[in-house]
Amino acid sequence: SATAGPFFFETDGFTYKPITPALSNDFPYQYSMLVLPTGEIFMTNPSSIYTPSAAQKQYQDAWRPVIASIQKTTLCAADTNIKISGTLFNGMTTGAAYGDDVQAATNYPLVRITNMASLHVFYCRTHDHSSMAVQDKTSTVSTYFDVNRNIEVGASTLVVVTNGIPSQPITVTISKTCS
């Protein structure tokens, strides 16, 4: 109902479990939501972050993006247009939506690199996606990414994240010099 206040549900893909976040009884249409790369949900009015339970952060492997290939695994801060390919790069849904008022699509791949020594996280700009189709579990798709210019050198992990669900990590090396 438009007057009952907002409700959240956690799902494992088969069942829905209602949860009770600390929210007011405002009208649901006063809120907008966005799926963050961490799997959390950003919600407006007032601004708040919903963090799924630890059990919900255990993603089904069938929902994860799968990296099939990457153009190169030694990267540097000046690298651009690095091609990465795999499946489920556009996730299982388009993300959050509310009627015709808000369309907060997150069905595109993000590339996240984590330095193994410092554990600092860097996001890379992605572009030129070969497809935006959701729930395509079999077609290999690709995107290109540009390495963040402030990235730290050294051994790192790289994941593709879609709708807050990360792929399994692959190991990359960030170099001071570009080849």
C-alpha cells in the first residue's frame, strides 16, 4: 500500500524473508534505492544504507559474473581500453526501480581492483559493453575498462561486479611502467 511505509525483503532467489529496518512510516514513493557495488542498498529520504545479513552476502554462484578472459594481467595506471570477457556481466536484474519515477539500473559490469598488500580498493571506468541483456547465463559478453590513475602498484585481485555481486577474483599485477 502507498500509505503503509516502505518494506524490505531478503531473498535467496526462492523465498522472501521480510526484514524490519528502522524506517519511518513515510509513503514508499518518497524513497529511491540504488544497489551499490558492495551489495548494500543506498536509500534516500533520509539517506541511509541497508546492509544485507551475512547469510545474504553468500551469493549463489549461479548469479555471479564469470571472467572468461582478460586482455592482459599486468596493468598500469595509464592503461585504457583493456578488454575483459565473460558471462553474467549484466547480472540477473536491471537493479532498482519504482514505477515510472525512478529507474536506477545497475545491470552493467564494474571492474574492482584490490591491492593485496594495502587492501585498498580501486574502481575502473568501464565502457563499450557488448551487451546489456540480463539473465543471459550462456553468452560470452565483453566490456572495456580504464585503470584508475591513482592505483597502487603490486599484486592485486580483480573482480567484475554487477548488481553488487562480485565474480571470483583473478590475480593481476599493477606495474609502474606500461608496456
